[in-house]
Amino acid sequence: MNTASVSLGASVSSQSRFMQLALAALLGIFVVGFVGFSHIDAVHNAAHDYRHSMAFPCH
């Protein structure tokens, strides 16, 4: 039995890493800001139920 290994030398530029980090941070801020401070009960309750289902203590 023969096995072959392939090495992909893909490099990621620092600009690309920065963009990934910035977009992830913006998405996180949006989610926390929208869900955490939402006056829509359905949105808040859905997030609350999700936290409980993931065993994350929220109160």
C-alpha cells in the first residue's frame, strides 16, 4: 500500500489576517450589540435559550 502526502504551501499575508480579524471583531460586536441590547423579546429569548443549551451560565 502506497501513500502520498501533499504539502500545500499556502501563505496568508498579514493584510489578509488583519481583515479576517477585523471582520470577525465587527461581526462579534454586531451580534453582541444587536442580541444583547435588543428590545425584541423573540431575539433576546432565542439568544437566552441558546446560551442555556450550550451550558453557558448567563444568570
